[in-house]
Amino acid sequence: MKNRFTAAWLAAAVATAAGCNGLGNTISGSFGGSGNARLILASPKTTQTGIALQADHGTINSGLSAATPIGTYAKVNAGNVTFDINTGSGTTDLVPAINVNVSASTNYSVVLEGEPGLSDYMAVSFADTNALNNPNTVRYKVNNAAPNLATPVDVYVWPASQSMPTTPTVPALPLNQDSGSEANPPGNAYIPTLGSSTTLPSGTYDVAIVPQGTIPNGSSDLFDGATGLNVNTSYSFTIADNNATQNNIGVLLSIDEPIQTQNQLRITKHAVR
């Protein structure tokens, strides 16, 4: 396929740089009556630095920016939680706060999407349900946080050593939805789903995103890339605007583990071939 991007996941910035020491931020330990939450900045045109995520006015991620867009999970109480995304001073919200009904033992990604100054600049949440690692398989989910997309999208993810699947891995994914979170967690947001006999090996995976109902061809795809994935790890692909231009999208790749103590960076256009 032509014009293929190579998606490089980069782990950088130690835990303190990712703001892992905020109030109520406990990375490890038993969950009990609590869940975990983190911030993902899916708005690369955001010029603000030092962005923080607060859960009921306690800072759980800080020091984020377009250059360091993915925070680490922090423990939050189960129940209704108000999440604020602010400038880091704790006084100025970038977008209106959102309320999330946090279920125990469930991870959540609070995402800042859209472009500053536009009506689509807002916070949304995704429940990273059943982000449980399996030593026998790669697992992943897909979040659509790109309001500049004109239509829902079909997402294809497959081992690069194999042929592209004949049907989308995640079909008809609309804005602010993911690949399978259910209203009542634990749900089955990850591929393969819990209990499935399917296993996916470690290795390079191709990723193609196209308008709903079309077939990837390597030249007119909305996104066309590749990245390495490993067994015993659960990931999220978060589709994001590159800018306000319609259908100009990028993808963020994150490791969905509360024990992940390093900030994670944006998938970048590494090479064209």
C-alpha cells in the first residue's frame, strides 16, 4: 500500500513529568470501590501547556500538552465524578467540566478533542472496560475523538504479515464512541473480547481508517499506518483531529494499564513509502 505511515509509539517523560503525584493519584493497589482515570489530549492544535485533569477538584494528571498528550491512570472514587480539564493552575477550565458515573474496577479516559475557539472543543469520556492483559494475545480498542470527520469510519487493524481483512475490524464507528464499551461495564470494549478463543501475536500491525462503507486502498485512506503491538498488553487507538480541516486525522496509541507510569506520545508520521 502506498503512502503508508509508520506509527511509532514512544515512551518518554518520567512519571513526575506526567504529573503523577496529584491529590488522590494512586497508581497501584487494589481497586475496591474505585476506578481509574487519565487524560488524553486529542487536540494537537491546543497551545496550552501544563494542562491538568481534576477529579472532583483533586488533580490526578498534570503537565500535559500537545507534545505529551497522554497521562497515566490515577485512582478515583466510584460513583458520579466531575472531571475538569484546566490550565494547571486549578482556576481556569479549558472546556466545560463533564460528569462521569465511574464504575468500580473500571478504567476511564477523559479526552480533550477539537480545536480551541471552535464549538467542538470539548471533553468526552471513554470507558476502557475489560482492559485486562492476556499473556497469549495482543488486545486493543478504538476511540473516535475526531469531530472533523465527515462520517463514521471503518477501522481496519491486522497483523502486517497477513492479508488485510475483508471486513472492518471496527465498522461504522461514530464520533465519541468506541469499539464496544457497553452502558453497563464491564462490557467488552477490547479486541479480542474476553472469553474469545482468538489470539493475536506480537508484531507489527497495519492500521487503516476509511469513510464508512469504503475499502482501504493505500492512497485515499483517511489514515494509513503501522505500529508494533505486544502480547500481554492492552492498547487504545484514539482517533484525533490534526486540525480543523475536514477528515485530516491522526491517531494516538496508549497502553491501558494503571501500572504504566510513563507518559506516552503521539503516533507520528515517520516515513512515507
